[in-house]
Amino acid sequence: MSEQVQRVDTLFLHETGDDYLAVANRDGDRLFRAKLEVAEKSAGPRPGRFRRKTSGGEEPRNPDEFVAIARRAGRIRISQQTSQTGRDELRDMLSAYQLDAKVVRTCRYCAGKGRYSPLTSETAIEADGEHICRDCAVRELERELSFSGSVSGAAQDRLEELLFEEQDLAKVTGLLSGNLDPDLTKYDEVSATTDEVDPVKVSELDLHPDVQGLFEDRFEELLPVQSLAVENGLVEGDDQMVVSATATGKTLVGEIAGLHRLQSGNGKMLFLVPLVALANQKHEDFEDEYGDLANVTIRVGSSRIRDDGHAFDPSADIIVGTYEGIDHALRTGRNLGDIGTVVIDEVHTLKEDERGHRLDGLISRLKYYCEQRQQERSGYDGAQWVYLSATVGNPGELAKKLRANLVEFEERPVPIERHVTFADGSEKPDIENKLVRREFDQESSMGYRGQTIIFTNSRRRCNEISRKLDYPSRPYHAGLDYGERKSVERQFGDQDLAAVVTTAALAAGVDFPANQVIFDTLAMGIEWLSVQEFEQMLGRAGRPDYHDRGKVYVLVEPDASYHSSMEGTEEEIAFTLLKGDMEDVVTHYDEDAAVEETLANVTVGGKAAKRLNDRMVGDVPTKHALGKLLEYEFVDGLQPTDLGRAVTTHFLDPDSAFRILDGVRKGRDPYGIIADLELQDDE
């Protein structure tokens, strides 16, 4: 007998038809495989032909060699897949040599390939009605993934984790075709948390009597984040940046400050938001809640008249506006009167590529306006600034740059379950329909039916999904007029709709009291969502006083992207977002953004433009930007030219401005010029 088989830890026997596979292992490694035939002798079954498998085929060996190996084996194991007849035959043969064998559960896939893989209750994975080992199960999973298209390493890692947790191959591969078993799709749960804060009683606030009475009629004590704001100087007029999860009550922080200062004769309140839909909703809320105390107006975009007939009144006590709406008023020299409080909602917008630099510039220009007003009018002491956000990765740093006290409250009112399943684009509406139906058929302990927000990346997709849902639903996007959007909001608030299907860009902050959020895509237009945007949107799931818990479903299309410029695939982005850290809010300036904001600062501040640039959150290359403005003939010294004024009042970047100018000079049709600009944006 060769030296290498002097010691054998395990001799494994497995039935393979009319003969048996014998596998010898030592120290976890396979020493050899052999084919054993059992011959029936007068004394009973004995080893017959014994052939060792080699790289070149099979090598016949003396049957006595098998007996020698069996005698030297530390243990002999027979696979459970061996028939009862085969087990009896092997045991009778071994007992003739005073040897015993134990039947063990093993992986059939391994046994068929000459590997010994014993299974335990912890390692066995069900597949096709039997149990296999983890390695074989992973290989089967990889085979299924290859049929579904390319899947990222992060997605495969998560599926393997589920495979080991569930120990059921069919369940896990079912995720690739839209399996909605919540125990299986559940990725994790974000627990409800509550920071210990001593609540401030409304009766203890030192507010203007009219405001004090208004709030005392509504509630007895402030919520924790509101109490923290008061403790940090809210009523005394200190600037604040309030960071707290959705539905924790941070909006009222700005309202308390604004109404108190307004009624105390310290100037009007500006409440600024990034989106027209949010401005419309907040305007309606303020008219309902504070209309008896103050007159309320709205300013969105560059229009003086809203499409619902409300004219902008710059002398109003409360002005609700979009960032661009108020910025346009500043760029065109409108008199906004004495401003006592400025509330910047969704201040994390500062990090967005398109809106970030404009919000940064707006804050600087509005502060300059208030400072100039303060110098011109005795008795006016400037504005208090309140910045609000649910998601900021660097709150301390940002608060310092904004020169505001940080009020950070880490509370999630209700727990949120986060789920992941896989489906291609055509399958997603069917999955969404099942999820919407399942949720709307349930009722919370507070008596509210489960309603859903579905986020997708285009108006067309909104309409497509909404048409395919069985239960009442409506699309909600920028293509709807004001009346249509308000109708959707009212129907959803009255629980007449099971779902609203909306674009991520429009409805991330609209107040739909849903308990379920579904991500049909992880894109916003042709850009992947950031962690901040993702967290902001999933934070819409679950509202205190409405729901017991929130649910979030991320529907992942393997190997999908939505534009050639997008890096990565949807499943890669999904696990990046689920595991990712919140990005810092930092405003970045490319040349066009620096030129646009410097031109606006020159238009509003003249010689003070450099000072306005210097105090912005982002680093603006002022000298370079001024050089470009002179080169483009947008400024003459530190005054805008007629061309520069036209460019800044229409929020044009230099490239778009010159395209329009070139088209006008060539006598082109205005609609053709605009169409070219739209096409450029799409590209």
C-alpha cells in the first residue's frame, strides 16, 4: 500500500447505481476516489472490483487494498442517499471485518462528484426537495443569477446571506422573480428611537399674546425638537439649524419664530422651499392655520400671478416662496419690506448640483438685503434665520458655516422596515400592484388604511404605473396643474387613494401621510439617488398618530441603468444606498455656477459682490468669475450690463445665454431656440 494512504480520517461510501463511490479524506483534503463493486460470496458480501480514479481514467487495484484502507480509517460514513438495500449490503460487508459504519446526511451534489460534505441542521440548504451543502447552494444560486443577467457583488453577497439564513434555495431565487414574502425580502429594520428631552409647556413660552393664545389652543406642550429649539434661543431670536427626521415637528420651529417676530413688530416671515408643489401646499396650510392672524402670499418662479389666480403681494405678512421665486424678486430689485424671519426648508438642497449654488447665493443675497434694509430703517433689527433639514451628513460644520446654533434631534417616531426584491422593469408594476393591495387592505391600530407612495423617474412612468394599479391611485408630477395636484393631495389625505405615483424630483417632501414607500427606480431623472435623497424619500414611510410602522420596498432591476451617463447598475446602487453613510452637505462650484452666482451678486450688491461671494457656504473663485463676466460683457465694472441683467433675471448659464443670443441674432424662431435648449438639457 502506498505511503500516502497510511492514515485516513474518513472513508465515505455513496451508492452510484450498481456500485459504490469510495472517497478517502485526511485533514480535510481528499486523498483519492475509487469505484467499489460488492461481490456476493458464500460467506456473504465481500469487496469485488476496486478501481482507483486517476487523471487518466481508472486504475484497477486489489480488493484487499479497500479492506486495508477501511481498517485504517478513523471513521466510515455511508451517505443517507444510499438505498436501504445498499446500506445493508455495505454494513454486512464491513461487519465481516469487524468494522462499523454510520449513515450520515450528506450533500448529494458533492457525493456525485466524489466529495464528502456532511450536513447539519445549520448547514443544510433545501433544494429541489432535498438538502445540499452551502457551497453547492451558492453555485446553484450563481447559476440562477447568470440567467437573470449580471448582478453586482453587493447584491450577490446579500442573496448569499439570505440563502444561509433561510436555508431554502427556491425562496431566495424567488426574489429574482418578485417574491414578496416579507420575512424573506426584509433587509433590515430601522428602529423607532426617542431622545430624552424635557418638554416645554406652551404656557411657559414668552411669545406675543396672540401667538401664545393660538398655540395654547392647539396643544399643551412642545414636541422634543421644538423644545430643544426653544432651549437654544429660538424665542430670543438666535439663528438655528434644526436637523431632525421627517414628521418630528421641526417645521413648527420656524413658524413659532416667524409668527412671534411678526406679531411683535419685527418684520414679516419668509418660508422658502425648493419646489413649487411644496410652496403651494405650505401656502394653503398657512392660510388655513394663520389666515386670521396674518395675510399670506406666495411667490414661485418669476411669475407675478399663480395659475390658481393668487397674485403675489410683497407687502404680505407671510410670504411662502420657492428659492428661485424669492431670488428672482431680489435679482429684479423688488421691495420685500422688513423681513423678520427667514425659514429655509430642505436646506440640504445646498449639496445639489443644479439648485445648490442658487440656494447658496440666495441666502447670501437675502442676508445682504436685510443688512441694507437695517441700515436704511431705524427700528428694524434684521432677520432671524431658521434652517430645516431631515438629513445632513455634516450638521456641525454646516451650522458653523451658516452661523447658526445647531439643534439636532435623532428621533424616528415609528420603526421602518426596509425590503429588497429583484424584478425587471416590466415586472415591477405587477409587484407594486400586489404591495399596494396588500397594504391598503390593512388598517393601523389608529384606524388608518395603509397607503403607498411609489417613486419613479419620469412622468411617463408615473402614468404607466398608475394605470396598472387595481386600487384607486393617481400620478403626481410637474405635468399636472395646481388644481390637479391639490386634488391628488386632498384625495390622498381623505384616504380615497391607495397610492400616489410620483417623480422623485417633485414629491420627496410633499406631505403625503403614507406608511409604505416603494422605489420603482433608484434614479432621479437620469441621475442615481444620493444617500441623502434616498433617506429623505424613505423617511416619508410611517407617520406618528397614523401608522404603527413604516415599510419601504426597493425594487431592483439587475444590470439596469437609465442613461448612458450613469455609472454603476441599479443593484449596485441599491446596496450602496442601503449601507451608505449620509453625504456631507457641501456646495460645489464649477465655472458656470461661479459665473451665475457672481453675476447675481453683482446685480444685487454691486461693489459688495465680493463680500457676498466670500460668505457663501461653497468656495467661489471670485476673481476668475469676474474675469469671465467681463469677457462675456455681462458686467461693466461692478454693474451688470443690459445683457448681464437679462441673463441673471432668467437664471441662465453662460452657454444657454449665448445659444439664445446667437439664435436671436440669426433671426431664428423663438420656439426653435427653446426646443434646442430643451434637447441640450435632455442630452
